Amino acid sequence: MRRLTAPLVRCALVLALLLAPVACDEPGREKVTIMVPWSGTEFEAFYAVVKDFEREHPGIDVEPQVTRALTQQLDAASTADAKPDLAVLPTVGAIAKYRQEKVLLKLDIDTDAYVQPFRGLGMNDGDVYAVPVKADVKSLLWYDARHTARPGENRAALRSRSGWCLGLESGPTSGWPGADWIADILLSDAGIDAYTAWASGRAGWNERPVKDAWTMWGRTVAGALEDASTRNFRDAARGMAGKGCSLGHGALSAMPFASAQVRDSRYTYVPSSRDALEASADFVGKFTRNKAADEFLRYLAGTKAQRTWVNEPGFALSAHKGVTQYDNAVQGRIAEILRSSRYTLCFSAADAMEPDVSAAFYRAVLDYANGRKLTPLLAALDKVQKELGYSSPQSPPTPRPLCSIPNPP
């Protein structure tokens, strides 16, 4: 667990595997525990919302439990009968997993204010199990406009570009930046149906068009693969200033930019496709029957908290229809994609997969970057998928649809 600064935590103890802070309880005050994966500015933005909630609800204390290995920690907590009241679920696969295990509780909360596909991915048979409190658009190409020509908004133009910034290290989830990029290529080149079939476990890894997407990614970033598996994904983009690398791929929140640097005359972006884009979200689900947790979750999902959150550091986006004002103009335009009828949004493929499959996907990305042959890597992923029963139509791992137009015309 990354150590939090003193102003952010009142008192915390690391308890065995759970990394759970212990509250300085006052008589008559209720406590809500929430497990989160965020650190740095992302955590600071979330904690600003926590403090606002506590000021408006003086009888409730919110105690974050911070961990980079969230699903592993949540599994350990469930086994030890020490579940947090709430937990961030960064993948749809995790939502499905904990719902099927009957540890994720149904929510009495209205999510109609959220756009698709985010709202539907937190539901099952009309019941709400998770709320999308923070969103991202992943299909973005970043460059420093002072030094680098604007990238073309089509795959053919991008194939001829070099100088990509590439870092794959991200602690327990190392490999995900490459997984997102491969998924983006598949979505752009093969289309929504092929993307959905693959993300849902109905298409093989060692077959076209999935194999083609891996091959194209390898060719695109060939000049950046050396040491990429051990280079931090944020550090990789720090050279995007006319020397070193010049182009980056991914969500704004994954870039190491300061807010003042994100503007059209400095660090800016183009979408990687003209029609379908990859998106993601951090959901929050409930694991106990703590009524105070219900109160906090309703607050997190509400317009006021969402408006506060997106204008704090960290470049969070909101999939809430009522959140349209962003202090940073570039960030605001990216957020408009989440409400636009121009694009089809497809939820992140790796985030839609069963957690063990996505973990194997990330490991394969690292192995591929380190020079392993592609065919045996993809054959191994097919085997993992089959052994987990992920491709079985009787037990689909995620709800549908993964792709939709946020506000159809």
C-alpha cells in the first residue's frame, strides 16, 4: 500500500492482508469503510468528496482502505469475514464475479442519470449492483502540439508514425496499457461485433481478428518495446516534449500531465477512431448491510459529488448526464464523448473479462513485449479461457451490451 500523507488519514493500521485503517471512533458516530485502488492525485480528488460528505453528514466517518491489488485484497477480506462496506470494482468482470458469489449486494439506488453503456454494466435483470462513479475514455492519442504534428484519426495514418511512448509497468496489473491498446486496434480494425465476441469470450485468441490486432500492435510500437515491461506507464509519457518519444495512447488520467499543461496549444489529443471508442469506469459496490454506506454511496453517485470530483486533480470524468461543467476545457471535451451520439462507446475488453482471464492477458502482453513468440502466448490464453469455463454460453461472465451509443439520436 502506498503511504498516504498525514492530512489525508486520521489514524491507520495495516492489519495482516487487509491493509485496513482503524478509525478514531467517537461515541455516536457511524463508520463506513471503502476499499479503493487510487493513489496520488486520483486519491486526493476522491478524498475531497469524502470530506464534503462528512461535513454534510457529521454523524458518519468514511475510512478508505487503499490497495493496488484490489480484487486480491477483497477476496482475502471476504474469506476472513472482514469485508469492507463498499469497494471500488474496476472491472465489469469483478462485478459479475462477486454477484455470482452472492457477496455483492443489490443496491436501492437509481442510476437512470448515467449514460450507457456504464449504467447497464452495473445491473443484472434490472437490479442495480454497482454504480459507475468515475469514467475514462481510453481511445485517445496524445501529443505535444509545440513539437509534434497532429496524428491522423485513422489506423492507416498511425501505422506510419513512430516515436511512441510505451510503459507497461503498473504494479499488480502491469501489462494493462498494452492490453488496452490491442483492444483499441481490434475495435477500430475489426468492428464492434468482433470486439464484443472477443471481450465476451465467444472468439478465440489465436485466430483472426484477435491475432491480427496483437500483430499490428507489435509492429506499431516495435521501436518502443525495449524495457517497456519494466517502465512505468506514467513515466513513459514524460518524454513527450520534442525529445525521446512523441506520441502516447490512453486515457487522460493515465498521463503525467499537470492541469495547466493540458490545453490545445500544449498536450492535447485526437480520438483513435472516427466511430467507436474504448471506455472504462470505476464502479462502487456494497458488501455489507451498513445503512450509512447506503447514504455515502447515494452521495457519491449524485450530481453534486460528481461535479466536485471531476474538477479536483486527477482528470476524472463523469458518466452522469448532469455533469457538464469542467474547469479544464480539454478535459471537458473528452467528457462530452461520454454523452455524444457521434461515437459508439465500447467498455474496455480486459475490464469486461473474468478477472483471471484479464490477469493472464496482462501477463501475455508483458511476455510479448519481452520477445516471446505470439502464437504460443495466444494458445495459452485460449487454454486459460477454456479452463475457466469463460466461453460457456450457459454462464456469461458479464452483462450485455458492452457497446452502445450514450445518447442515441
